[in-house]
Amino acid sequence: MNVEMIEGVRTLSVDMIATTAVAGVMLMLGYFIKAKVSIFDRLCIPAPVIGGSIIACLVWVLKSTNTLNVTMDTTLQLPFMLAFFTCVGFGGSFKLLKKGGRLLIAFLGSCWALALIQNVVGVGLAKSLGLNPVLGVMAGTVSLVGGHGNAAAFGPVAEELGVTGATTVAIASATFGLIAGSLIGGPVGNFLIKKNKIKAEVESEEIVQKTEEKDESSIFTSKSFLAHLTIIFVFMFGGILISDLVSRLGIKNFALPNYVGAMFLAILFRNINDKKTLFKLNFKITDLILDVGLGFFLTMAIMTLKIWELVDLAVPLFVILVIQLLIVILFSIFVVFPFLGKNYDGAVMTGGFAGWGMGIAATAVVCMSAICEKYEVRSTKAFLIAPLCGAVFVDVVAIPTIIFFITKFA
């Protein structure tokens, strides 16, 4: 850690280890607060969001009062995220996916529909509020469905076409979306389960999981843990290589997130391993690594949110974002949930959809985790389908839609 004066303001640089230590402390504090304050548990607010938000707000107050600027080294956030999504991939049995084929199509169709709706709403509201319509696109599909990655990619594209402030608006909108998505996904799923009196059970995957568990090693040793960790690191590295390869292909306005490549490799390995056992997977170990990766990754992501960027947004843009938020909630409850079948899997996926609709694929997963944690039943279909659709397949429609709206209204 290092403190120095930069442009007249004292600046604290928090190194990688200290950042991770703070994230761990705030994650545990988040769990403590959630256990003590019942409303957080009832609404399925994730512990990483609770703990991470405390630091994010503290950093914001220190910065806004010119007391102290804080920068944190989040180098370890990437490996935690990759480990988490790799472990998600181990749950990707095609046996389960075939039984959830209709859900995948329904969820993906909902993603595509929302990508179009958010741009239409953004452009329409921007026009009515006297803003450049392209800023409505920045506060629509670019930042909400696309997240910070698309915001950073398409903001400069819009500015090159003469739209001043497009990048700032996109990044700030993505920050708003990540916070809002993390907060609404769990409550939406929980509301649907309570309102419809849905029993917390899955239909077909229980049988598959129980059969697999009989073949697992019941002994949790340091050697078995290290063996699983080694495989996960290999797939994490493979995901980075795949992402770099796609990047070198130079496909315009397209990038494959490295965690998607890692997840695909894990899915491929899982299904080959199901047919011909190459390695005896112990799902207690993969679930443990999954929980650790998710907890640290999301806590760091929330801790380092630049909340002050939201304050810089003009009132009309706040209006656009709040209306976008309401549309995501209503669309999730009245369209997506019935479309997904009005069962437990559907409720968990709808909560994930609401989180994803304002945030990113990881937001969907953490919202679904909070729901499943409360009801103590894991929806494997949800954890397989939502990240795949929300991170990759949605771009088939989302990116062409973004390009069309920017070029038409710039």
C-alpha cells in the first residue's frame, strides 16, 4: 500500500494482496449482515453485494469530499471469475441440457427481445427528453445488455460519429445497471416463488445428479482438491487462449470473453468424461471452488464500482435508466416467467434474467445463486443456460441491433 499526493489530493494505492484481503473481510461482513438483518435474506440480496457496496460507498464519500482517492489493484479478480465460470461449466451435462432444450430457446428468445426493446425505449426516451438519440442507445442495449465491455467498445465508436459524451454516458449507465441488476434479480425470483407458491424442486436433473454422486469419491483430501484445482487452472488458461485467438481474427465489434472459453472447455470435458471416465469429478470440490470464486470476484467488482460516475449523469439519463429498470422487471415477471414454465427452474432463471437485463452474465449467476442458496435447491439448468445465452448467444442479435441504431441515428 502506498499514499502519495496526486494533483493536490492524497491518493491511496491498495496493492493486490491488500485488495483481496479487504474483499475477503467485506464478503464475510456481508454474510454476517445478511444473517442479522432479515430483509436482506428475504429479498435474496447477495452477501458480496452487501459487503462490496460498503467499500464502494466509502470510496465515493472520500473522493467526493476530496479527502482521499482510493485505487485498488484487482488483478486477482480475473482468476476468481475464471475459476467460477469454469466450475459452472462442469455442471453442463448435455443429458440435462437436452431435457432443458425448450428452456434454452425460451430464455434466448427473451434475451433477444430485450436487446431490441432496450434500444427502442432508449432512443424514444432520448428524443422526447431532447437528447441525442444515440445517447439513448448508450443507455440501452450497449450498457445494459452489453455491460462495461460493450460500453467501452461502442462509446468511442459513437463519439467518432460526432456524439459527444457517448463513452461517459455508456460507462456510467453500465455502472448503474450492474448495481441495479445485482439488487433486483434475487428479489424478482423470490417474489415469483412466493407469489405462485412454487415448491423448491427441479424436475429432471435430480435423478441425474443422484446417479452421478454415487460414482464420486466421498473422500475430500488435499490431493483430490489439488487435482481438481489443476484441471480448473488448465481450462482457465485455455479460455484465455481461445479469447486471444478470436481477438486476432479481427471480427468487427465482436469479442469472446475469456470466461466463456473456459466454461465451454469445462462443458466439453464434462460430457466427454460422462461417456468415458477420464477423471473422477467430485462436485463437492467444484462447488466449493465455485463459491469461493464467485464470492471474491463479485465482492471485488462491487467494491471498485465508480459510483460517482452515476452522479455525473444528467437528470434525463437517470429518467431513461429508471424506466429501463422498470421495463426489465415487468418484462421478467409478466413475459419471461410465463414463457419459462412457471416452475422453480423458471423462477430462478427469471431472477437471473432480471439481473442480466441490467447487468452482465455474472450478475445473472450471482442473483440465481442467492435464490438457490435461500431455498437450498440448485437449478443446474439455470446455471448452464443463463450464462451461455447472456454472455454469447445474445450477441447474435444484440450487436447488429446496436450497430443499426448507432448508424441510423448518429
